[in-house]
Amino acid sequence: MASDAIGDKRPYKGRFAPSPSGPLHDGSLLAAMASFLDAKAHGGQWLLRIEDIDTPRVVPGADRTIMGQLQALGMQWDGEPVWQSRRLKLYQRAFDTLDAQSLVYGCACTRQELAIGAYPGTCRNGLPEGRQARAWRFKVPPGIEHFDDRWQGPQQQDVATEVGDFIIKRADGLWAYQLVVVVDDGDQGITDIVRGTDLLDSTARQQILARCLHIPYPRVLHVPLLLDDAGRKLSKQNHATALNLTQPLSTLNKAWQALGFEPLTDTSVPSFWQTAQSHWAARFKLPSST
Ligand code: GLU
């Protein structure tokens, strides 16, 4: 089913949703910058959501470090930040809504038992004799999912065959990113998701979940990823170094150029943002917004 998000008439609300598994680095700054600029260019709000749901990966204090980095670079969020770890009841409610539609089932398969690629639906019709559920999967309806990405253009994915039924909760109680992100974006009234292309592939899954939860799915814009010298995504896992905050303008200009723009000659952080915002608006402002 096609998304109707492009015609979303709600006031613009964007968000930056870092996982506090370490400080921001040059790669994650791109998503922060692009989501901030898109919100500002539309006169909208920019919310901060700390995605600390994947508790084993959470580094204590990284949330505060990230907030300090954003502020040092002149990116002030609107309202109070939210932490996913304090919103577990919302996720359970969404799970129950899906379960009531018979869209959830327990799965006993271990990672070792599954080949790379789409989940083959092994436990769809019940757990094998004597096995216990290790996770709960969402039963993906058949059909091709379409959406328009404001940077990447029209996209489509046959989630049922390319991904298969995917995990929304693990038996140890950990909620899966795919579910919580949809619940949070819905609960916070997010109209626009701006993030890195590593999550482009998750969008169709999230759009389906949103539909089953009766949540309007936001417009999406996926920005290119910053790659390291070996062509890999720059990430905390491959030890990207933390942002240089002693020279904020040069740090900002580096991210700005990585987004494909010419470097700016502004001499203060506020003026950098003003100029960047007008360039961003010229390229990405939605026709319907004022
Ligand atoms: N927490 C995710 C990350 O840091 C981003 C989620 C999103 O923007 O949807 O990669």
C-alpha cells in the first residue's frame, strides 16, 4: 500500500533519535544536522529521543554526552527529551494491539538455525514440540510496500519475501527497535523522519507496523552515510572518534559538506545555522508548508 505521508498536513515535528552507545561522531552528526535543519527550515519542532532500549549496548552517561555535544554545536532541541527505557508500557500496549489482531507469534529458532536472509516462517503455525519461545515475531502481511523518500526517491519492498516475519520482542523482555521507533514516532506526533540511509531498509517494515497500529506514518528523508577510508559506515562499532568541539565551525562544515553542500564561510555558529537553513530550505522545503 502506498504511503499518504507526503500530504501530511499536521504541523512539522521532527526528531533526532540517537542510541546512547557512545558519543556522537562525524557520522551520527549527519543525521543530527539534517534532521535539525529540516525541522528549522519548516518552522517546526525538533525533538530529542534517547533510544536506550537496547540496554546491553547502552553506555552510562552517553546520553548526557550527546546532549552536551548537540548544545556545543548550537543544536538545541525543543521540549523535554524522552528516554525509551521509561516508556515500556507504551510498547506493551502496542504489542497487545498487534497480538489482538493475531499478528504476533512466538518463535523458538536460534540464530544458528536460521540461514542469512528472510525468516522462512518456521514457527508461524506454532512452536515445534518441546521448544520454548525465544522471541515474538510480527506476522508480515503479503504485498509490496511503497513509500517516497524525500532524498532517495520512490522506494518499494516486498517485506514478506525479502525480510519475512521479524522480531518485535525478545523473550528476555528486550523490545526491538522496529516496534519501539514506530510507537514513539506515533506517540510524539512526529511528521518527519530524517536519518541515515542505513535505516532506509527498515522503513517499509515500520510503515506496515504503523498501519497495523493505526498510527499515521511520517514522511521520510534518508541522508547518505559517511564512510571511512575502507568504505565502511562510520560507526561507534568501528571506533569513529568523538566530535571535535573545540572547533565547532569546522566540525559543522565537515558534516555539511558530507551532505553534499559547499562549505560555508560564516564565522559564528548561529550564523552558520542561519545560512545552512536557507540552503537546506531551497533544496528540501516541502511545497505545502509555509
Ligand atoms: N537509534 C537509531 C540510531 O541511532 C536511529 C533510529 C531512527 O532514527 O529511526 O541509529
